[in-house]
Amino acid sequence: MTRSRTPILFVVLAAVWGSAFMAIKAGLVYFPPVLFAAVRYDVAGVVMLAYAAYATDDVLPRGRAQWAEVAVGAVLLIAAYHALLFVGEADDAVTSAAAAVVVSLSPVLTTGFARVFLPDERLTAVGVVGLLLGLVGVAVLSDPDPANLLAGGTVPKLLILGAAASFALGSVLTRRIDSELSIESMEAWSMVGGAVLMHLVSVGLGESVAAVRLTPRAVLALAYLSLAASAVGFLIYFELLDSLGPIEINLVSYVAPVFAALSAWVFLREVPDAATAAGFALIFAGFVLLKRRAIRRELRSWADRDAARVD
């Protein structure tokens, strides 16, 4: 991959995943939230299964470990994450940018869960400060009113925090299982399984297909989320996975809120407030503290590569 291709794909991925928060907000006008998330992954799951069949030699999971990894992905990475995210964003008090900022806590929470479930991971005192700083950032963004915790979008933002925690825990558990199932197959079957689970939850919540309004804008939002954000987004992610380390991949979560805010401002006329900006700054500072050593190694690696090119 050329030097210019990698940063271009990185920006495209951040833009696609960031603007997905705007597409969710736009589509929720026409779909019940959990049903919307389920239909998104009906489409994305079929597309990803087709890609997995093309890209891998063995698309079907085999053995207990591989099916366990798919189950974790379906429950935590797809169903719980997206159901909580879509329900949280359905609240008018939650902007697309605010949702993206809360979700950007996922890399911070991933480190915390890794300390519990992965014996090789260690969380130092500075790391604990970083984790707490990220949680403070969510608190600042949520701006809770002690007299009325149900006001001001506090509960919906906490639901989105639950979504971020679900994704972080799922990421750690799939790494712990490490079944050697290809990531394409794991993602594809997780999407299909997650879609089925969300359809069941949607029925349990009393959501009805009759409540769906299939306007051109609704179809466009669904198509964007299913094809661009899910299928194309993950294909780009797979390509970047080999060329970028975990630190740079995590940075997508911190560029995405910028695109979430821009796209929501352009298409939905949403204007981010000061609490959103302050929460983002605190979460990003927590990430830097947690990953300071890895960031230092990456910077040294870049410097060494640049020096080698000059020589």
C-alpha cells in the first residue's frame, strides 16, 4: 500500500463511520430504533457473507471456539451495541456529535476490560487516571441534572455509554477466545446473528413494521448505513488492519466525531455545544494517557522510517 493510499483510506473510514451517526439520526424519524438497527444488519450481513465467501477459503465457523467467537460478536459487537446506540440516538436531546463522542470512549474502556480478562495486559496508576478521565468526559458531555436525571438526554447518553462498553467488552472477549476464524467470516456471521437477535428484541419491545415509513430519505439512510458504513467501512478496515497498528486504528474513533459533527451540521442543522467539545477533549486525553507508551513507540517508528528514507 502506498504512503498516500493509507492516510486517504484512514480519512475515508473516519468520514464514513463518523457520518453514520448522522444517518442513524436521520433514519430514526422513519423507523423504530431497534428494528432500524436490525434491518441495517440484515442487509450488511448478507453483503459481508458474500464477501467472506469470496475472500476466505472457509467461511463457515467450525468448532466450539469459533462459534463462541461469533456468538460474542453477535451479542456484544452487533446486537447490544447497536440496539443501545439507536435507542439512545432516538432521543431529540442527543446530537449526532454527542453520540459519536460517547462512542469514542470505546478504546479507553477496551483497555480497562483487557486488564480484567487478558492476563498479559497491565493497567498502571497513570492508566487508571486515563480511564477515569474518559469517564469524566462522558459525565461532562451528559451534563446530568441531579434534581432530574431523566431530563436533558442524560439517560439516552448513558444508554450510548452502555453501547460503547458493550463494544469494548466484545472486542476484548473475541481477542481472548482467538479461535483463528478469519475476521471477515467472524464479522459476517456476527452481523447475521446480531440482526436476528435485534429482530427478537424489537418484537419484544412491541415495535411494528407498520410504523416504518419508507420515504426516499429513509431508504437513503438505510442504504448508507448498510452499504457504506457497514460493508464498505469494514472492507476498508480490513485493508488498513495489516498496514496500521492498533494505536492508529483506535484513532479512527477520535477523528469520527469531527465528521459526525460536520455531517450533522450540514444535513440536520445540529450545532455541537460546549459540553460536547469538553467531553471529547477529556476522553481523548484519557486515551493518550492510557496509550502513551504505545504512542511513543509509534512516533519513534515513524521517525526511524523517515530517517531511513532520507538516508
